[in-house]
Amino acid sequence: MSSLSAKIQDIFVEPACEKNGRKDAGARKKGCSKPLTPGATAGGCAFDGAKVVLQPITDVAHLVHGPLACEGNSWDNRGTASSGPTLWRTSFTTDLTELDIIMGQSERRLFHALRQIKEAYAPPAIFVYATCVTELIGDDIRAVCKRAAEKFGLPVVPINAPGFVGSKNLGNKLAGEALLDHVIGTVEPDDVGPYDINILGEFNLSGEFWLVKPLLDRLGVRIRACIPGDARYRDVACSHRARAAMLVCSTALINLARKMEERWQIPFFEGSFYGITATSEALRRIAELLVKRGADAQILDRTDTLIAEEEAIAWKRLEAYRPRLEGKRVLINSGGVKSWSLVHALMEIGMEIVGTSVKKSTVEDKERIKQVLNDEHHMFESMAPRELYTMLSEHKADIMLSGGRTQFIALKAKTPWLDINQERHHPYAGYDGMVELVRQIDLAIHNPIWSEVREPAPWEVDPAAEERPSTYTHTETASVAPFAEC
């Protein structure tokens, strides 16, 4: 069995995955991906998933070994933000052509690309991504990376997640395996402290983690590594010395969290920074884990004080929106951690949840939704576009929260829509982020454009209006001299 096959099989039997744990031995062998319906989208390939997880490591050069289209499809596909380095925003690819493949020059081309990146940018590390083409022709990327690392004196990390091996989520986990095999634990920090934590599965979309970090700073908690959002290579390499960890998106990096706990005794919990209650609970869990690992118990009192202060401020700001949003119906078509964290957050201000997607949600996510809603009929695995359109056009929801893929369904149904996935431009994490989310929902629902577009067209009210001659007249501009003077 090849190294890649062994990694995939290891992920398929991930013991920390509750969904996998409930399968019998035969079901585990089939893996986690459902067979695709002909003509349906796969939702991203394994290469795309690996790139999504690793590209936010901002000071690393990310080199895609394959045809140009692979890099074009994956570059900048998430709105992550960096507080410093911008190298991750530069596209690097070997841009293989048919001639390179026929003449057997692809590995040589990769080595030359690594040399060029080293000389031009001097990054702390280079990540090399395998693609379908290079894997099928048998390029030994691991050997080339090893030789380049010896020659150029810097880490060159092979990311063996070609697209054809599986889904985007599988690629997420393979990226975590690459970090475990080649990065984490390779550097020993000289400033280890009792309040160091890791945040796993946080992508810093629109810079939203920057709304949470100041809270941890006030508690004296240091982020040893946030993987991958706004991360630095050295921070990730030193992350094995953290005292505790919080897992934000378990479907992406559950294997990374579990193996770090096994190898370096870093306990972790799954939490969320979406919503006031969820943020407070996450801060408390972080403090409790640190105390169990030997931190001063006074951090518990500091945490309670901070939570009381921040919650009071947030609720006071949210009261202005409650009369305008109380009773409004929300449809959440996202999944993952947001499937339950946003449900709880929006119900806190009096909004009604008419449905929430549980696609990509864990068993724990679904149980949390049941506890909050007391009704599992509002949960759906997936909803066909036609059903989604019918629900919105019949005004069963006042707004839909989703990603960009379904925005046009809402717009066609003349229903307010707000982006809560990776393409969004506003941060929604933490106490301030919750206030911003509610503000954006209020702006979307009460935008006057909706009353305009819902009005019938003039020819629907008066069919004869369509046959009347136009009253539009064209007036010639006398002179263009005033524009020339400007």
C-alpha cells in the first residue's frame, strides 16, 4: 500500500469522528464521500481542500506542481486575511505543458521552480502541492522536495493530495496530515508558557479572528498557533508546545487535533466564536483546560469578569435591533459549525429559525441544534434549488443566510439574502462580530429595494401600457467643452 493510500485509509477510520465511529467495519472501508450524481458538482476536489487549509499560512510560498488551471481554480478561494506577510497572495505554479510531460521534464521543472522561489523571495518554507496530472505520470514529489530542502537549506513540504483521490473534505484532512508529518514539532520554541493555546480550523475570514484575539490577550492567553488563519510557518512548527487547543471546524481538522493530543498531550474541545453565548462558553472552556494543565486558577475569575463586561456591552448594542428583528424568520443554508452556532445566536435576539442545513455538520452539531430548537424537523441535509426557491417565493422566510452559490435563488425569489460563508466581507466572530451580523441582517431585511422589486411591473397592472408608444425623448448635448475643461 502506498503512503497516500495509507493516509487515506487512516482518515477513513478516524476514531475521533463520531459519524465514523457509528459505522460497522464494512461501511468504514467505503470512506466518507457519497457517490456523485452524474452532472452534479463534487463541491471541490482533494487538492482544492488541501490548498484551502494551508494557503492562509501567510509567509509560506505555495507552489502548485501541475498545469496552470489547477492554480487558477484554487487561488484566493477564501477571504482570509493577514496581519503581516503577503507572500501567500502570490501565485506559484510550475505551469506544466504537454511537452514537459512527454519529454519527462516535470520533476526538473519543479526543482528549478523551487530554486527560483528561494532566490527571489527567500521564504521560511515552500509547500509543494501535487495535482492529478503529476500524480498520474508518477512524479516523485517527495524525493524532489527532500533534495531541494538539502540543497537550498529551507523546509520544502510535499502536500500529496491530488484532486482525484477524493472530496474537498478529504483534502482538508490530508493537509493536516502533511503538517503533522513535516511541520509541527520541527522547531522548539524558547518561550513556552502555561497560557499557550492552539486554535485549529479557524480561517480568519474577513479578519474575524482579530475580533476574538483581543479577548484572549486580555485574559493573558497567548495564541501559540492559529491553524491556518493568519498563521506563520514558525508558529505552526512550534504548535506542539501549546497547553490546550480549541477546534473550530471539526470536519476539516479533527484528525490533526486528535493526533496532537496523542503525541503531545494537548487536550482539545470543539467550540465556536459565533454568537454571544457560544463565545462566552468557548472562553470558559479555554480557561478550564488551561487550569487543568497547570495554569493559575485565577484565570477563571478573570474570564468570568471579562465575559460579564463584554456580554453587557453586546446586549446593550443589540437591544436597538430587537424591535426590528424580533419574530423575523431566518433560513440558514450553510452547514458545519455555523449550522448550530448561528441558530443559537439569532434566537438570542428573538428571531425564528425556519430551517438550518446540517450538511458537513458533525453528530455533536446536530445534537446542539435539537437542544436549541426542540424540533429536528427544521434540520435538512440538503435542499434542492427548486425546493429552496419554492420556500422563499412563498415567503416562508424573511431572509436567507448562505454562501454565494445559492444567492441567486434568493434574489430570484425576491427575498433578502446575506453571505455568511467564505466570500463575505464582514467579520461575524466574537461579541463585536455578533453585533455586526445582526446589523447586516437588519440592513438586508429593511432595505427599501425589496418593496420596490415586489411591486408588479407596469404591464402586469395595465396590459395596455406595454403597447403604448414611449414618451422618452432624446436631447442632444450642446457642447462637450465643460467636460474638456474638467
